[in-house]
Amino acid sequence: MARLGVAYSAVQDSVGAAAIDEVYLDAPGWSAVVTAAAGWLRYWWPTTTLR
């Protein structure tokens, strides 16, 4: 989660907190947000779905 927060904060700092969704998605750092989210889901998903 920490990596996701860092990546998202970097994008938010670069585009501004009031930016619309499309601006976030077009930001150069957005791929790092997606990668961090995927990494987090990779560990979270199996632990919650196998209960």
C-alpha cells in the first residue's frame, strides 16, 4: 500500500488535486500507480478469496 500511496501522490502532485480523471490517466507517472495497485492486489486477492 505504501508504494501505491507514493505513486499516486506523485501523480497528484504533478497534475493537481483538482484535475479531472482523464488528466490523471494521461500523466506520465500513472503507469507506476497501476503497477503498484497490481502488486498490492497480487497479494491481497488470494488471501481474501480463499477464506
